[in-house]
Amino acid sequence: MGGSVLTLVDVALAPEAAFEALLDEMGLALGDSGMEFDSSAARRITDQGVVVGEVREWKPGEMVSFVWHPKTWAKVDSELVISFVPHEGGTRVSVEQKGWGKVIGDEGGELLGWFTGEVVAPMLWASAPTRLGDWVTDRGARRPSGRRSRDVYRNPLYHWPNFYVILDVLALRPDDHLLEVGCGGGAFLHEALKSGCRASAVDHSPDMVRLASEANEDSVSAGRLRVMLADATSIPYPSGSCTCAVMTGVIGFLPDPLRVFGEVYRVLAPGGRFVVYTGAKTLKGTPAAPEPMASRIRFYEDDELVALAQLAGFSVAKVEHPSLYEGAKRAGVPEPDLPLFKGTSGSQLLVATKSPGQ
Ligand SMILES: C[S@@+](CC[C@H](N)C(=O)[O-])C[C@H]1O[C@@H](n2cnc3c(N)ncnc32)[C@H](O)[C@@H]1O
């Protein structure tokens, strides 16, 4: 009895595309748990720097197998095989840990205990509403990743109206140094950099940092832009290094917005301006903020936004409700969706300034 563990999923992608996508996703997902998938020549998987998987066979579009070293404290190996088999017009992707029974041992139901606790229960948890709602929110907006999000954030059409409004207020000049917190795929940065300014950005999604850097490759290589993977509560740029800052579509996801405002305040030079765009409570449950995201977003009253800015130290702070309609037309939002941008009650634009004397 080998005690193999097998999981599988049927997807609509062709085998070659499924192969490529799985390995890309695997690299990102393993990174979240401190593991690393080195897909370059060595093709190894490490856990906290220790090699746990070494490629045995690598056949793009068909399969990849690893010799797996699950224990540093005992010499026992298994084999991990990921296969891609054409199935009903798409691909059946299976992941099998062969010889897993040898690793766990099967006395007294240990193998079943491992399988239930480490595979079955996490699968039930992942497919129940709480975790699934979190996953959908993260995947699409709170920490975007995956091909679909990359396509959206490469050119987020429905965010351009906000971008135009923010750019109007910031009125960037070549001697500005802009900080963007939660830059997503870097579309706003790309437009902002046309002013001749420099920019520094952060995002906590590795996929978005990669995309924003690629989308602004020229500015990055010219030394006009740096994009770093970081949480907004700990911005890796020097105090007083930026003349202005922007955060759009981000504040609703922040567990500790005051700490983030404090960080932005620190990075801004005296006289620096800070613009925050967010959707107002009226958007909750509409196509702009549908479930399950809506109940995971924090919406603010105008005076709460002003209070946050003041508590963080900004001397001037006010909230405006700009119209996004003209911007939506200019961006090319399809006609049937234009009514979504009518009226001004859905938009909140906080404009704050750090006192020139600070
Ligand atoms: C809805 S997207 C908006 C992206 C971009 N600003 C735009 O308008 O297209 C929110 C972005 O904020 C980032 N973000 C959310 N919370 C963050 C945090 N605590 N630290 C850094 N980035 C964060 C997400 O990864 C995501 O890229």
C-alpha cells in the first residue's frame, strides 16, 4: 500500500496554458507561506531555505515531477507529480504525492488523520463562505493576483475617472516626487509620470508589484520610478522624500488607516499634499462594490476621513465629491455603464496638506 494522496481539478484551459498558469500561481502562492519555487534552471522548491523538492521530469503542457524531501530529521523521500491531461475540451490537472504513506506511517489511523486535518479540512474551510469571500476579495482587489486581475489592473478602465480627478488636483510638475500607496498594476503611475515627475510606489501584492514594474519599465530603468513590495503601514522610503502622495481604491481595505496616514505623513516633505480617493457608502452593494467585497470594505463618512488626516498630523484636510461622469466618457467607459458615474454622492476625495513648517 503506497498511501498516495491525489487531488485534481478540471479546468477550461488547454494543457499548455494550464501548465504555465499553475506554475506561475504556485510560485506566488508558495511565497505567501515562506516557500520559494525557483523556476529557473535549478527548478527547486525550498522551505525556509531548505530544499524540499527537486525536479525529476519537466514536460511543458504534460507533467512535472519532483523528488520530495518532506523531513529534515529522517531520510525518507516521496514523489510529487503534477499532470496535465486533456479532458472534455480542457485539462484535468492532478497533483499526487506518491508514497506518502511511507512518510506518515499508517499505524492507528495516522495517515487518515493527516489527510483529514491537512487536506480535507483546509479544502472545506477554503470552500466555505467566510474564506471564499476573503479569497474573492483578495484575488480581485484587496491583494490582486492571477491572470484575470493582471488583465484588469494593467488598464483598469473603471478607475480612470478617479485617476483624472486626482491628477487634476495634484497638478504634478517635473520637480515633484510622487508616492503611490497601493499602486496596483501601475496604470496611474504611468499617466502621472508623463508630467516629468519622479515616483515611488508600494503594493503588498507581489503580482501587482511585478505588473507595475513591467508596465513602467522605461521609467524604472531611467531611475524615475521605484516600485517595492511592502505593506502600507511600513513604507520603505526615507522621511521627507516625496512632495505629494496618492492612495486610490485602497483605504477601504486598510485595517489600520491611521498608521498608514502616519507613514504617508512621514514620507512627505513639508508642504506635501496627500490625495485619497475612495468610494462612498452609497456604493455598497452596487456594481462598484459588490458582495462579497462590499462587506469587507470599510466605508467612511467625510468627517471620519478629515479626522484621520488631522490625527496623522496634516494641517489642512477637506473632502470633495467630484463628478466622475466626464472622466468616464473620456476614458471610454461603455455607454450602458456611464449612468454608474452620474451624480457625485458616490465619490470621496480627501485632500490634505502637511504644513510647510513641519
Ligand atoms: C482596488 S486595488 C486599486 C489599485 C490602484 N490604486 C487602482 O486604482 O487601480 C487596491 C490595491 O491596494 C493594494 N493594497 C491593499 N492593501 C494594502 C496594504 N495594506 N499595503 C499595500 N498595498 C495594499 C492592493 O494590493 C491593490 O493593488
